[in-house]
Amino acid sequence: MAARVTPKERVCALREVYAEELAPLLADPVPRVRAAAARAVGAVGEAEHAPALRALSKDPLVRDTAARALGRLADRLDRPL
């Protein structure tokens, strides 16, 4: 008999998949793509993505977006990053 997967477990699994797909886009050569990826990683990422967001916050073209994403990630994970 297969084990039942709870809705919370499904959401966590989806977040992991999306975060893995989004992380490489933080280094995209197009600033709008980097900014969009930062916003998305802030929404669904994990603590392991914090260093990439910190590095991106030094990029003058997307620093504000990256800083907000880092703050959102910290708030969502309920811990400082």
C-alpha cells in the first residue's frame, strides 16, 4: 500500500523543485531575468540560496530586488540569514 502524501508535503516538494530550477537564473546575463529569479527565490527558496541572493545584492542593476528577496526569504524561513 502506498503512503499518503499530505498537502503540506506536496507544497514542500514543489518548492524544492522550483527553487532548484530558479537558482541558476540568479546568474543570468539579463538583469530582468536575475531580478525575476531573485523575487521567485525569495518566495520559494531555502536558506542555501541566501549566499546567491547576498552576492546579487552587490549587483547595481538588481540590488534592491535581491535585498528584498533576501528579507522575504528570511521572514518566510523565520530566521536570520
